[in-house]
Amino acid sequence: MRRLLTATALLLVAPLAAAQAYKWTDANGTVHYSDAPPAQGTKYSKVTTTGTVEPLAAPAPESNSAASDASAKPAQGNKPVANTPQNRAEFCSAVKSNIDTLKSDGPVVMEQDGQQKVIDADQRKQQQAAAETQYQQFCAGG
């Protein structure tokens, strides 16, 4: 009975968690997906329910010369991504990879408050549930 209540509660909350997803790439080139935006100053995009990506925030401006060189080039990540089979496949592949990583026994490192930290078991379960919800919404049956 307890499992049934837990499953029912999760099913009722799942649409709320899947309402929006955020996508960003860390300094190591790893693409992250989350239901919460990354730390302030990190460039990220919001994944909409139609499968497109829209930019929400840009990183804080830097005062070094590398930042001025980067600003001279047009930002390619600011354009929405079309809902094509290839883009959908890439997204689904990344989400599936995240799920597999979260299910593994190894430590999972995420950026929290501007620092990389190993997530605990509860955070791992939350991230896994969010990733599985994203996979069901955007990739299952597709």
C-alpha cells in the first residue's frame, strides 16, 4: 500500500518536474540537464516541451582579453535548437547517459554554488528521477 501511495504521489508530481529543464555545459565539456538552473554566471538554456532550446542567461562578463575576443564572435548557443530527429537523438543520448551515470555505483560530481561537489544519495535519487522524467517526456515512444 505504501508503494502504491508513493508511486501515485510521484506520478502526480512528475508533470511539475518536467515542466522545464535546463541545459548547460561545464568547463570540462560535460553537458548537464537539470530541473533547476545552474549557478549564477553559468550560460544555460531552457529546454521547452516542444524539444527546442531557448537561451535564458549569459555568463557574467569577464574583464580579461579572452572575454573580449569571445564577444567579437557571434554566440552560436543563443539560437534555439530545432526539433529535428538528430537534435532529439543527441538530447536523448545525453539524458540516457546521465541516467546510466546516476544509476552507477561511482561518485557523481555536480556544480553547486559555484563549486564542484559529490552529490549524496538523496540528491542522486532526485537527479535520477528528474532525468528519467525528461527521458519519458522527450524520448520515450519516439
